Amino acid sequence: MPIARKPSRNTNAVVPHDADEQAEKFILGADAGVAPPAPTVAPKKRVKEQIMMRMDQAMVEAIDRRAARLGLSRSAWTRMVIARALENDA
């Protein structure tokens, strides 16, 4: 790795004091007359229970192919299929 000299400091790039004051006034005045946004209430998250299932490798591969065709994860596809089965059973 080559060793380089420390770059010289550019003293022309220093912001004058009055520019800092102007920026501070601008920032402080940005919210003047505007009410703060109302706090939003986060919707309750649905709690999902994690389960474990055992399946034949061929079944897992078929699920993965069908899920990929729909752009879903294996888990999302499985939930969708189970939900449909439960709706049809009702």
C-alpha cells in the first residue's frame, strides 16, 4: 500500500459565521406555523405461530415450483393453500 502525504487543508472552504446563523434561522423557521403531524397508531401485528411439518422431498420440490411460479415463498404458498382449503371446507 503506497504511503501518501496528508492532504493540505483548504481554508477557503470554511463557512463564514454569518452563513451558519442564516442556515440556523432557516432551519428553525421551517416548521413555523405548521402543526406537527399527528401520531399514527400502528396496527396490531397478527401473531403467527411457528410450526414444523415433515414432508417427502418430492412434495417439497413440487411446492417450491408452484410457489416460485406465483412469486411466493414456500411458507406463503402453504398458508394460502391451507386458507383456501379451510374456506372451502366451511
